Amino acid sequence: AKFGANAILGVSLAVCKAGAAEKGIPLYQHIANLAGNTELILPVPAFNVINGGSHAGNKLAMQEFMVLPVGAATFREAVRIGAEVYHSLKAVIKAKYGKDATNVGDEGGFAPNILENNEEGPRRHWEALQVTGMDWEGTGGTLGRSGRLWEGGWGLMARAGLCPRPPTRGDWALLGRTGGRFPAVVSIEDPFDQDDWEGWKHFLAQVDIQVVGDDLTVTNPKRIAKAAEVKACNCLLLKVNQIGSVTESIQA
């Protein structure tokens, strides 16, 4: 019989939890042991605060803008910072775009109908940070996800009137270098089509930030190996539901 990824993943997760229970250790420790990982740390949480692209009903080309409390001393403090920035951002958006602009998108981030350009997202972040008394040094951010710019011919940027043609590699390289104005933009996810290996390679060579592969790698060991070989990205977004099992996720 052939099983799909969803069915296999459910069984894989159940077996993994059973293994942890049998050994009397937490699940995270069991997975770390299976992966041979001896250094355990809590990751910096990423708060999805502004939605656009295919995740919202606005004209913002970027799919996600996130805040990362990289300056927090503890995970608890990071969660507090993220919550404060989120609620401060709501007040900033309400004052700038009106009450109805605080509706949320698919990922829970606000979905204001930002028309000016993709710099407005980071700019509103900055205003929210000022309200909370924080600065760029304590909270990094992601410039966002591409929002599947190639859907529907010219893509979302063209439909939004933000780009009269398909975004080029040079456009994205320029966008990635906005760090001069927003120095805490530290990460960009899926800036190019998943099969534009040359575009990814060219982009990574021009920027000094984290370039995350999601659709590019889809937690597939073969695509991850190719991405590493051609230097297409320097960070991996791993999703167990993409590959189908805990074992394959560890291998990836």
C-alpha cells in the first residue's frame, strides 16, 4: 500500500513521542539524541506582524514582515518584546491608515493596504519600536517573504502597481541592500522562484544578510544539497510536513 506524506507524518510523530516516553525523556531531547545534537538552545522567536501578498487582501507585494527580538536575554523576554511591538504596531497602523487597516491576514499579522512601497513595512516597524522604547539593536527584522511574485503572469508586484515588469535579480539585490536605511533587516525568505538557481546564487553573493530557502528547498535533502553546492541560500526553513517524517527531517 502507498501512503501519503500526511499519513506517514502522523505515524512518524507518534512513534517519536512513544520513543521519548519509553526513555523517560522530553521529546525535544529524544529528537536531539536522534540527530546527534548535543547543544540545545531555544531559538529566537519570529513574530509575523504585517501580512501581504497572497496572505492578505491588500496590495502589499511582500507576503510577510516579521520582528525578531534578537537582543532579548531570555525567551520569556523575547515573547514580551514581540507582544509589545505587535500591539504598538497596531496603534501605529491605526493612526496612519485608519481603524479598518488593523484587520489581520492569514498569518495573524496586520494587513494594511500599504500602497507607497515595500519600505513602508520596515518604516512602520521602526515607529512601533520607538513607541515601546526599543531600537533596531534589540529587535532584528525580516524584510519579508516574496509572496510568490511570479503568480499570475507579471506577479503580485505588477498587479499592485509597484513594479511595471517582473522583478529582476538586480531589483531584489537593491531591495536586499536597504539595510542602509533599515539596518536591522537581517533576513529575506524566498526572494526568487524555486527553480531560479542562478537568481538565488547571484542575490546571495551581493547581500550580507540571512537568505532563507523555503519553497527553494522544501525540506528535500536533494534540493538542500544542491542549494548548498551552488550557494543559493545560507539558511534553511525546515518543515516536517513537507518531507513527511521525523527521520527524513533530521536527514535534511
